[in-house]
Amino acid sequence: MSTTPTVTVHYAQAILQAAERLALPLPAELSELGGVARIPLARQDALWEAFCTAADDPLIGLRLGCALQVGHLDMVGALLMSCETVGEALEALLEYYPIVGVGGEFSLLREPGRVCLIYRAHYQVRREERVEAVLASLLHMSRWIAGNKLGALQLSVSHNARAALSRYAELLECNVAFAAQHDGLWFADADLQVPLIQANATMREHLRGLAQSLLERLGTQSLTVRVQQLLREQPRWGKERIAEQLELSGRHLNRKLADEGTSFKLLREQVLFDMAENLLREPVRLSEVAERLGFSDESAFAKAFRRWSNMTPGQFRQAAATA
């Protein structure tokens, strides 16, 4: 089972094609992808750094996302097109996105009357540009596969605006929220029932079988994702217990996660923060939230949550209720 995080070569090709269109010089060693199907995430990091440096445009990630096509998502793009509705396509994306790459995770947040496709990025290199690229690509592709009968309520990013708001409006034609709690796309509940113009049940089942087989060959995911999955199931567990489940020592686990550009402490905090946000949206007492997440008491949980979000749990609940 592979634990090296990879990205489909088609996504890397999209960056190279954009660089060629814009006449951006990239190092030769990054421009030659060879005949491989996937490339290491570390090489994708280097490609992004070189691409953004050469472009010298704060919205180059957004521009790339707007230019991405379904084929750049490997077989996942074709699978999404073959779904019956927008809602079914979102569910398929949640299941098969690791085929495209494992630099981040998708999840759905449901609120009365609307739903958010949340993207939680794990990479550190050019994070803001890459988040904007991912969300812009999904916004434009969702419009295209729905025959332009779909309009997201809002695109939200956790960082501040990188350029004039007029440039965002021109590129996205969508309301954008900055310094938001989540990086994601918001849709109205009714949008989930919008039919897709190339729905094909036979093709969809065929592609699902191929996608499932590919996930299995990839080892389903990187070590990072496997650690996150275990932490969601057992948020009380520490590094040694998680390492034991993966048949590793704690020191070996640390080394392997460092190779993937992360650490156990960072992953645990990301998972606990995500779980805390979801629990705080429910009518659950703070003491119970703290207990579920493995904190010694409510005070320890509140201190950690304030460090993660710059808000107290109470302030977060009030903001979520207002929203």
C-alpha cells in the first residue's frame, strides 16, 4: 500500500498548458512529466511555486481554476458529468476526489436551505492560490455540466482578498466571501436537484467500477488521509495508539508524515477543529463536546478552540446561528 501522496498527471498538465498560453518560463525539470500517470505531491508543490512566481499575478490560481476542464480531473471528471443531478455529482466527488490528488479533503456541510462543499487544504506551498484554483474550477465545471442552469450562492475563502474585488467578480460572476470560516462553495438545497446535461446511468456505473479499482490500487489514500480517518473515528487517541493501528512506531509515523509535509500534531488539530465546528452547530453542551473530543475539561477545549479560530466556542455558536 503506497503512502506517498500523488496527484494525477492531468492536473499538472493543466498548469503547464496555462504556463505555455501565458508564455511563462518554467524550469525544464518541471516541464517534462514523462509517461507517468501520477506525480508526487512534492513535485506538484514545486510546479505551483514556479508557476506563481513566473506569473507574478495574485489571481493566477483563480485564473487557472477558471480555465480547467473536466478532463483535467482524470476519470473523476467524466464520472461527475455522467451523474443524474448536481447532488449526486457532489456525493461522487466526496468519494473519488483522491484520484485527482490528496492535497486536501472535501466534505459537505448542511444548513437550513443550503449546503456547502467544503475544501480543507493540507498543503503549505501557495495555499491561497491553490484553494482559489480548486474552488473556481468546481464553480465553472458545475455550471457547465448543468447546462448553465446552476449558480452557486457564494464562494467563500478563509484568506483575505488577494486583489481588487472587481477582478474576482469579473472572473467568477459569483458572490465571494473573504476571511470566512471555510473554503467552499455554497449551493441552495434546490440546486442539488438540478439535472446534468450528460447524465448517463450505464456510463456512470462503468466509471464507478473503474474509479473504485483505481482507489484500491492507490492504497485508497496517503498516510495523511489514513491518520485523519482514524482520528475521526477515535479523536481521543494519541500518536502512539494511532501508530499502533498502522503497524508503525510513533517515531516512524512522524518520519513518514514529515515526508508528506505534515505532522501528527497538525493533523490531530485539523481533525479536532473540524469536528468541533460540526458539534458546535448542534444543540450539544460544551462539556459534552469537550468529552467527545478527548479534552480533560470544558476549559481546556475552550482554550484550544480559541487558538484554532480566534473565537470562543460561544462566539462561534453565535456567529453560526446568525449566518
